[in-house]
Amino acid sequence: MALSKADLELSLGILLDDQPLSAAKSLAQAPSSIWIASGLAKGAAMYGATLTQRLCGRPSRMMTALEFCHSDQLSCLPVLVTLRGRNIDAVDVSTSIVARNAKNALVVTGDKHGVASTLLRESSVDTSFINSELPDEDKRFINFRGLIFLSALCYRLAIAALTSPPERLSRSALMEMFLSTELRARAVVSEILEIENWRERQLIILTTGLASDLAITWQSILAEAGVLTSACRDIKDYTHGDHAAAVRAGNCMFLVISYPEIRSICDIFSTRFKSLYPVFTIDLQTDIMHRYWDNLFFCYDVVDGLTSELGYPGQRPPRHPVVWSWRGWGSILPIK
């Protein structure tokens, strides 16, 4: 199921909203921040952390809920990113924030009355909420509208925290990316389907950094859509020796996410490795402000094509009855 007009309208509606965002004040004043998320929300949280660090120049990173709850000495501003704030991990994160007597907290959510949000609101933590009306339920292979929604809110928060905001996202550029990705994605899907046993291969995603908003988007969507298990690596660091196991096994394929600042490194890697292994290059031409969205739309269209090949086009992957019957994965709060 291709990207829809509703996806585009949801993106533009939040991204281009120029109303003042008073909740960004605490992020603007914080010397550092931790963006906490689980599941698909990790991509949105990583995007917010990346924008904040690159544009504000202040240390910001994404943490999983488990990692955050076991780092109770952190004094960074916590930013919880959760669609509804109902899942146990989000609730435990709020409990952890309250227990460490944090002065401030931010919650990016579609439901500021959810359990996680309510815990913070009723505590002594000065909590601000960045929220908007939740989109309609998305029944495609992942909750893509939920990811768009949280990503757009994280963008608004990061940009609002800048003292001198850069030029805003362009409506025309976003529309052009949205409309052009399907054709580009088809070419990548065709390349993947030509690879023998592509379903059983290990996919290694290469771009800048071990924690990349671009790479984690692919990793999360491919995994939750039931398509491929992948690993994310820094492309330059990978050449220092991390490639040895993949070279020995010979069962890997590589997805290189290239953009102007690292294109020469990506070109060298792709040229060399393509002579021995399958290498697919995603060439993002856009600037830092638009790059995440070009990558997100591109990823959706590629995965959409692969789910069709796997027999469940535009739908959730088949559920393993035993695995899906398991409940209670344990509390992430440290045992005292």
C-alpha cells in the first residue's frame, strides 16, 4: 500500500505549524538532554536528539527505556517520546523520572492524559507536553502514521528550542520528496529481489555514527514489518575491521545511506564491496533539515514493496502463535 495523501497531509500539518511552542523553553535552557523511546518511536526520538545536538550544539542522545532507567545518576533533561503513554516501559520511565527527583521533563505524545503523562503531571516534576491530535489508527505493516506524527512533533520541539531557528522545512521540497520516492524505491526493491536467498541474508546498514536517525529508521521498520534483521554501523569505522566477520561468512548484504557530506566515503565503500557482495545505495540529496523525511518516505516505499513479495502487502506480518502468546517481559526498573 503506497504512501497516501493522508500521510502527506499529516506530515505537512505538524511540520509547517508555525505557532509558538512554549514547552520548548526547558529544552532551550538545558545543557544536555536524553530522548527516551521504545519500539518505532526510537526513530522519532533519535531524530529529535540529532537535530538538537547538531543545531543547538548541546549534547543530546537517544536512550531506550531500559537504558534510561538503569542510568539513575544522569542529570540531563529527560524527553519521553511515546505515542499514547500506555505501555509499561513508558510508565516505568515516568516512574524513574519522578523517583530521581528530576526538576523538569518533557513528553512528546499524542495523549497527554495517558498513564505515563499523568504520573509526571501529578508529581513534583515540572513537566511540559508537546502533543497534537492523534492520527487515525494505521493498520498497514507498521503504524507509519504514528511514526510520522511523533517525528514531526520532535522536529517542532527541537526547532522551537533554537534561539535563531534555521530556515524552516519547505512545503514544496517535502511534497517533491514524497512524490518521488516510490519510483526510486522500486529500483532498490528490484535489486534486492535479484539477490539469491535475500530473505536469509544479514543486512548491514552503513552511514554516519553508531546511533543514526537515518539507520535506525530502516532497522526498526524492516524488523517490525517482519522483513529483515539488520545491524547499524558507522561506515568509516566499519572499514577498520568490523567487516571481517561479514567477509568471512559471505552471507551479508549492505545498505549504504549516502548524502553529500559523506558521499566520497560511501562511493569508495560501495565500489569496492560491490565487486564481492550485494550493496544497495540510498542517495539522499537533501540538506540536514529535509534528509530525515526523504529517508523515511524512501524506507516506507522499499519495505512496502518487500512485504508484497513476502505475501502480506500493506498488512501486519503474520504472528507466530507461541511468541505472541508470551506476556510479562519483566520490569525495567532497577531492583532495590
